[in-house]
Amino acid sequence: MPIQNTRLSKFKFTTLEDLKDETLGTVGTVKRDAYEAELSKELIALTIKQLRKEQNLTQEELGLKVGVKKAQISRLEKSAGNVTIDTLTKIFAALHANAKLRITFNDTELVLS
């Protein structure tokens, strides 16, 4: 759809995907894949923090439910450390949230709940 406002028509508009392609490379390149992986970690961390706060749990209380120390919950919420799938599963279970891991390779897809 063409831009009708002549003041706006002077500007070049681009999509977020095009901008990411230009600055990070296309999907499948090392730099782009690293960016997408980091973004995924950030989203998981923010989700855990939000769910914990919605349930009025402290980091220490969540850690006790999961069997880890408060420091590990803190690092996880800051996306500053590594975590096992087992720990993530326990955290989401303690927060009464369903989490799924989807693995795709070629034409095969595996979803773990």
C-alpha cells in the first residue's frame, strides 16, 4: 500500500526482518544465529521473572521449590548463566507453567513437554 502522506513519502521504510538481515546477516549465519539464541535466552529469563513475581514468590522461595540456590535463580533471571533442561523444567513446573522444547531437523520435528 503506497504512502499517501507526502511528508512521510520522503522516508525509506524497512521491515524489522530486513534490518536484521542487513545488520546481523540472514538466518543461518553465525552472527544472526547467535543473536536469535541470545534473544531466546532473554525471553525465557523475562518469562520466569514475570511468572515468579505474579505468584508473589521471592527468588529464594522459588529456589527452595526447585532445589537450587537463590543465586542460580538470580543468574537465570538475568540471563547470565547456563541452566540445564532439567532445572528449567522444574522451574516452570514450580511456577505452574507448561513449557515445551521443539527440536526441528530437516523434515523431522520433536516436541518435548
